[in-house]
Amino acid sequence: MALLFLVLSARLLEAQWQVIEPGGQTICADGSAYKFFVYPGDAGKLLVEFEGGGACWDAATCATSIYSRRVASDPLAAGQGGLLVGIYDRANPENPFRDWTHLYVPYCTGDLHWGNRDTTYTAASGPFTVHHRGAVNAAAALSWAYENVPAPRQVFVAGCSAGGYGSILWSAHVMAHYSGASAVQLADSAAGVVPPGFFATPLSNWNAGAAWPSFIPALSLDRLDTSRLTMADFYTGVAGYYPLSAFSQFNRLADSTQVFFYILTKGALVTPEEWSAQMQASVAQVRSTSPNFFGYTAPGTEHCVINSPAVYTTEVGGVRLVDWIRTLAETRSPGSIP
């Protein structure tokens, strides 16, 4: 694969999205084949992006259509159709990642890119199996990066929605591998507001322990009480282990999709205001314990921003989101907004 990347790098002026089909143990939730995408750029700058697409964690949710079951992404076709916007728009001089090598990790397993288990659930219509192999798929994509982008100066690990949770878990592994790089993580619209004790269920059903960063003492599953685990705990653990790296979240105050999934995990109706209060409390908790964590919170109900034109137009307190992300990537210290 190293030879492949050298060939791609030699064609930067005519670069386009490349499709990689890793095979092996990779697979999507419905048994279809997995693939990921690479846009070659500056080998000294690596953007690793985890795609979003819902989640499922039990028979009731996994029997629905609230999560992606197969790879539906095709950035090559989207680019040819002029549909790549946000951080994918390489023609926009304001794009902080316009010249970076971009590894796009699709999502099709319902497990936040965390799983390594084929789980059989039983619904009213009978038993069915979901291939929760998000961690296997992500590891295959990262293996490609490790071989083909061996020594980047800068690494930025990002993702929106389910991909945001993939970004915080896998950032721990990426930063361990690229220990000499200036490293940043950004979760877009993935605050992780769930009821107490919720994480124990998906961790079990997905076998997330296989990819869990237990090498971080604060997150060691041997000592961690998963029935009390919160997303704030996860961020605090990873940020504390990598004090020279930066970690961050973007959220909107009334994100309708995050509110919807909070309702599902809680099993009861909640108001946007209740979710918002808990989201802000979670962000504040991480900020209070982790000086290398930063939040950007904006008004609105929309979900995900890095994959939309709004990444260039969103502004809070006189600070544009795109400028904040650029500062985050370049200095690892953009401050929190608001």
C-alpha cells in the first residue's frame, strides 16, 4: 500500500477520492462489504474523519432504521456532482483542511465505530444478527493510514454524530501511534447525553472493550465502573492522558437529533431544554478538569456542521466557527465559545 500512496502523492494536481476495499474481517451491519475513502494531500497533515449515521444497542433499536447498515457514502461521485461542501470543499480558500490528506471512515455498523461483535437480537419477527464491527472497520482504515502516512506533523481526528464518538475513542489510539505529531480531536454534535448507566448496555452488546483505550489508567476497564460511565468521564480520561493534545466538541443548544436519541436512551419524553442543560453541564464538567478541552456551542436545532456550508457561516460572540477550527488545528488552544 505504501507504493499506492506514492503513486497517489505524485498525482496531487489531479487528485480525487480513492476507494479502498480492505476485505479481511471488515463488514457492515447487514453483511455487505466495507470500504473507506482517501483524498491524497500533504502527507504532513492527516485528517481522520469518522462518518455519522445513528446507532442501535438492543433488539428494539436494532430492528429499526435509525442506523446505517451499509456504506452509502461515495465522496468521489459527490465531488463530481458538486455536492461536497463544508470541510470537503477543497476549492474554498477558507477551508482549514483544503490541502490535507483526508481519510474518510464510513459508518455502517450501528456501534459508534466501537464494536467488535456479531450480536443476535430477538424481535417480534424473530431473531436477527447485526454485525457490530465498527472497530474492526476503523482499525483497517487506520492501518492504511499508519502505513501510507507514516509521519505527519499534524493530525486532526474528527467526526459528526456517531462519528464524533468514534473520534474520541480512536483519537486515543491515533495519538499513541503518531506520538510526535501535533494532535487534535473534534466531535461535531456528539455530546453523549444519556441516562445514568446506559453505556453498560452497548459496551456489552457491541464488545467495545476490544477497542477500548484501556492503556489509559483512568479508562481501564479492569477498574472502571461502566454502570457509572459518562461521556465527560471519557473525555477527561483521554485529555488527561494526552495533555499536549487538544480535545473539543461542537454542539447546538437544541440539536433535534441529539434530543431524539436522548429520548430513545431514556425511554421517556424529554424537552430540548432538559437535554440542553445536561449537554452544557457535561461540557462544563470536562472544561473544569481538562485545560486542553474546548467547546464551541451555538444556537439552533441543526445536527452536524462540518459537512455543511454552515461551518463557514456559523458565528458566536464574534468568532466564526471555521476560524475557531483553524485555530484549534494550528495552535491547539482556541478557547471556548461562549
